[in-house]
Amino acid sequence: MAEKADSQDICFVPQGRYADVIARLRPDAARAGEIVDLGGQVLGQHEGIIHYTVGQRRGLRLAVGEPLYVIRLEPDTARVVVGPRAALATSRIRITDLNWLGGAGPVENLPVAVRVRSTREPRPALLTRDTSGDGAEIVLATPEDGVSPGQACVLYADDGPRARVLGGGTIRRIDALATGAAEAA
């Protein structure tokens, strides 16, 4: 019987220190920068965006009177943008590198279920294939929190317990509800 907890971290990283690996691969991600609110007001400083993830609440080291969450990371400016939980709500997702297993391929407004976090159940959505490339747009029936560019998105034929996998892709852009802004990867 295994007594070690299941890992949901990057399993090939020694000692689980993924920030060290990212710092070697993308040194610019380790540069210090500002933590700002949705309006651009500077709330604090950070030691590199590699230490943050969209949806993170703990470890921000900010005291502003209300809980704040990482809404997006801006690698070009080394900014971590924070805001209220409601700002994490996402209604549209753009995926690329679509790997379709479900037959002829998606058509206009194909009902699917999508999983954007490994710990969450698939959620109802509509899928439209991008005919100009290898991507698709997903419109979620109900907004989802914590969706982030670079994560995987798995597509299912339905959201039941024996749902059939149709395919998947990499999240490249999200369109958030509260801010109305798109985040590019």
C-alpha cells in the first residue's frame, strides 16, 4: 500500500522545484516585477512570474483588506495582475494544437463537455472548429474559474460518468467575463 500522496505536480522535475527548471528554460520569467490590480495600480513587488499561477490566492504577500487572486501573468512586462475571484470567470476559450479523436471533426456549435482542470468534472460547452488552422473556440455554458493559457483542455462527447473522449488541445487564450479582456499566451 502506497503511503505517499498522489502528485499533481510536474513529475519529471527533481525535488518538485519546477521554478528552477523554468528559470533555466526561460530566464526572463525569473525577473522581478510588479504586482498590480486590474486597474494597473501597483500593490507590491514579486521575485518572478514563475512563482505564480492563474487562480492562486496564497503567497501573494499583499494586505489590501479583501482576498485577491492571480488573474493573469504578463511576461512581457513581468507583471502579476491580481483581482477579486469574480475576475477569474471565463466564458470563452481558444485552443490550438487540436488533436481530434472523435470522427470527422468538430462542426459549427458542436455540443461537448470540456475539462480544463484535472480536479474538476467536465462542463457543458459548444465547440466551433477554426477552419483556417488547427484550433477551435469553446463557449462554456457556465463560466469557469482558473482557466489559464498553456493548460490542456480535454473534450468529451458528454459529461456523464462514461463520457467518450473526442480530443483535446492547448489553451492559448481566454476571454474573461469580469474584465472583458483577452489574455494571450
